[in-house]
Amino acid sequence: MTVHYLPGAGFDSNIFLVTGNRPFLVDTGTGAQLDRTVAKISELGIAGGVDRIVLTHRHFDHVGGARKLAKRFSAEVMVHELDAQPLREGDSFQTFSEMFGVEMSPMEVSTFVEGDVLSTGEHDFEILHTPGHSAGSASLFDREKGLLICGDTVFVDGVGRWDLPSGNLKDLLRSVKKLMELEPVDLYPGHGPCAFGDARDQIAGALRYLGEA
Ligand SMILES: [Zn+2]
Ligand SMILES: [Zn+2]
């Protein structure tokens, strides 16, 4: 299993392609990089494409490409249950799409909750509910390898915004601490660079920045 990093350009989120017997995609960007994502999947020789598209949270910079990619691969779109409704309803305020000048189209999603497991066939990723950036923000953790995919909860140089609809600082701090306690090795955040080997230190640095460590 490998986590392939497709760095987000412009406002796009990073996209991660997790390979294995059953590959899945984490986040989709705004949709502006759709062709690049499809090209990467075929370049890696993943003939069957992906059958699951996992969204770390409701925001347009992560979910904008989901509908088209899901159609392209006949894939299931999955999100934490607390971020599902704005996507099902196409809520431009709650998904922040109005900030991008785009009207959010409703999409079909299935839901997961804390403790659910996503498997590549070789590795299991545990779902962690990490609210604070949005109510239904989620992270994925491979306990065996210490790989943490954390959306906009924490970045290499800081933490996610907590001032958007359904976000709050108290939850965000609790979530960031929860992620640090996992003692992750590699960090795959929703924007910016990844951290390899020192994920825990990076998260500790983010907490120090907030005066919380
Ligand atoms: Zn984002
Ligand atoms: Zn976000």
C-alpha cells in the first residue's frame, strides 16, 4: 500500500490516492484538477479505478470534484455523518462553495462514524472523528504504519480555521490533541506539504503555536 500525494494547486485541497487491492481516493479538490487526478490513477495502472471517494469534510475545496469523479469511476462517496447533510442538500453556505463563486450541487453520499474501518485489502485505516474545523471533520489512521490523513484539522505549519460554519476552537484543540496522542509517523494534511517521520513533532508545534502545549 502506498499513499500517493497529489498536491493541491491554487485553492484546491491535496488529494491522496491510497493504493492496494481496493484503492480509494481521499478528497477531490475543487474539481479544477479533475483530469490530473484521473490521469494519475491510470498512470499508476489502477485499471479498475477507485470504488470509494472519502471526503475528510464538507468544504468545497475538498469536495468540488467528488460528483464528477464518482460518476467517472462509479464510486461511492463517503463522509462523516455530521458533514453529510450539507452535501446532500447542496448547501453553498455550509460547504463554503459561495466563497469560490460556485453553487454547490447536491450529491449522494454514504456516511461513516468514529471507529469505522476503511480497508485497502492490505491495510486498515481507522476513521477518527476530529471536529473543530467543521462538525463532521474526520481523519484516517493506519495504526500499523502510523500514517495519518487529517484533512484541515492540522497542517505542517499550523491548524485549520475554526471560524467557519459548524467549526469551533474548543473542539479543534481537542481533536488536534487526540491526533497527537496517536503518535503518528507520517502526516498527510489537506493543504501544504506532508511530514514524513516527524508527524507527532509537527502536531506538537501546531499546539505550541496555539499556546496549548
Ligand atoms: Zn481545505
Ligand atoms: Zn476545510
